[in-house]
Amino acid sequence: MPISAVISGTGRSVPSRVVTNRDLEKIVDTSDEWITTRTGIRERRIAGEGEVMSQFATEACRQALEAAGVPPADVDLIICATVTPAMPIPATSCTIQQQLGCVRAAAFDMQAGCSGFIYAQSVAKQFLLTGRYQHVLIVGAELLSKFLDWKDRATCVIFADGAGAALMSRGELPRGVLSSVLHTDGSMSDLIVMTGGGTKHPPTEATVREGLHYIRMKGNETFKIAVRSLEEVSREALALAGLTTDDVDVFIPHQANQRIIDAVGARLGIPAERSYVNIDRYGNTSAASIPIALDEAVRIGRIRTGDVVLMAAFGAGLTWAGSVVRW
Ligand code: ACO
């Protein structure tokens, strides 16, 4: 049998603190009605004081290893996809490695906006298919709340916190990642930004005063591009796998906006009951959104052995990506 890269275990971890739309009504000029009808979000998880991104990432990874029955010492590589690392140096993946006891694993972080988990999946797949590695742990983890301007109603009602992980292992077809497609268009990089905190605008009193450390998004312009890109990349990934939308058992889109998910589903001809949606409970957790949804879908039995799972994401960069996995 030809070798493949299979997802052998999944996990997730989110802060226990729930922030509802009603809670947000008290701090910003918005309404439960606006947020629900425009985004589909009803509540989200927001980290409390002292909670750090690495703790959620580590816990999600721990669950993925447990689900796969693979000991930490057998992991060859850890990739953490994030736009909100615990700190700039060292990479959060190194903290995860230490906390899990993955003593043999190499580790690095990568940044591809909300598409990060699918990008990480694709990188992991290459290492598994070449035969170099046996087990690669990938995790999408974000504490976006730490970079939100709680006076900016265009972003603070949307973004949230959490982590989701998957252990990818060398396996055999017909199971495994059948196709991965990655895209980038840097000419639209201004649509979703956090301009401060890097080497262009290192943190100073002035950058903090000007709010350069906050995430800003031109949501309306992003919306139309997101719908088109998610449809196109889904079709591309399916075609590369030799499949069509009729073959999709479960569609896991990036949880950015219920209206985007509905529009993409309609364009693809994938009925709502075949899409997995949890944006109502978690909001947009960027790179964590797909792996959190994936883990939920697996644990409640929505995804079963042999199922064809389509994943598609879109985010800052702009980046967009799709993958097809036979479970
Ligand atoms: N509460 C009440 N009113 C609001 C709010 C709010 N929270 N936010 C915006 N409004 C107002 C605006 O001020 C505007 O008012 P006006 O008409 O008087 O000017 C009106 O609502 C409409 O604003 P739009 O921005 O056009 O609202 P839209 O329907 O586009 O919804 C949203 C905004 C939810 C952000 C949507 O555009 C969206 O989901 N965009 C895509 C986001 C996305 O996919 N991002 C990529 C992933 S993120 C990443 O990579 C990190």
C-alpha cells in the first residue's frame, strides 16, 4: 500500500470563561441581534488574567496524543500555527515540546493567519510522505483577545480564543490527506493587520497610544473575497483528490462568519447538514478554528472512519487553503 499522512488523533482546549453578546453590549455600541444576524456568533471563549496561549495549545496536543495512543517521546516534530504566540521569542512550539515531554521532537511556529492549520497540515504531510518522520503534532492556537481593541466593535465581537490540535502519522492509503492546496496574495495584506509589535514598529509608548498592537480588519472588503476564495480552493482541493462535492461527507470551513459559511456551502452545493459549524459558541479563533471544529466533530461521531472531510480556510495575508482527508 502507498504511504500516506493520516490524522491519528485530535484534541482541543478553550478558556472556561464564556463571553456572551449581551456581555459585549455593556462595553461597546453593539447588540445581540446585530452580532447574531451578521456573524452567527452567540458567545465566545476569552482567556482570563494570567492564562497563556501555550497552556491551551499544550492541552490540545496532549489530548491528540492520548486519542492516538502515541507517547510524547515518539513525536518527531511539533508545528504551532498562530498569529498570537505566547511571546515573540522563543517559539510557543518549544514550550509545548517541553511541557509535553516530547524530548525528541523538533519544534517551530508558523504564521499563515486563519489558514495556519491547513498550512501546518500540508508541511507535516511532506515530512511524513518522504518517510523522514513518523509522527508530527500540529496545533492551531490563538489568544486573539489579547490583541483586541475592546472599543472597536468591528473586531472585538468577532475574534476569540482557543486551541485545537491533530497528531499526523505515517499511514497507508486509502486513508490520509488526499490533497492540500495553499494560496497567498500579499497585495491585499492591508485587509487584516496588526502593524505594531514587530520590527517595523517595535513596541513603544507611542505605538501603544496609537493602538498599533491591535488587530484591525476591513471586514466588508474581506467578506466577498473570502466567499470566492473558499469556494475556489475547495473545488481545487477536491479536483486534486479526484473527488467532487458530492463525495464530501463533512465540510469543515474556517469559522469566520455564518453568512460566509452559508454562502460557500450554497455555491459548492454542500447542504448545511454536511457542514460542521460551531461559530455560535466559539466565534472566530483564527488558526484554531478548524482544529477545534474537527475535534468536536470527531468526538461526537460526526466524522467516522472512511469519511471524506473537506477543510477550507481563509485569512490574513491574504492566505487561503484547502485540504481533503479520507478519515
Ligand atoms: N455592532 C453593531 N454595528 C456594527 C458592528 C457591531 N459589532 N460592527 C459594525 N457595525 C456597523 C458598521 O459600523 C456599519 O454601520 P454603517 O452602515 O452605519 O456604516 C454596519 O454595521 C455594517 O458594517 P459592515 O462592516 O459592512 O458589516 P458586515 O455585514 O460586513 O459585517 C463582518 C462585518 C462581520 C466583520 C463581516 O464583514 C465579516 O465577517 N467579514 C469577513 C471576516 C473574515 O472572513 N476574515 C478573515 C479571517 S480573520 C483572520 O485571518 C485573522
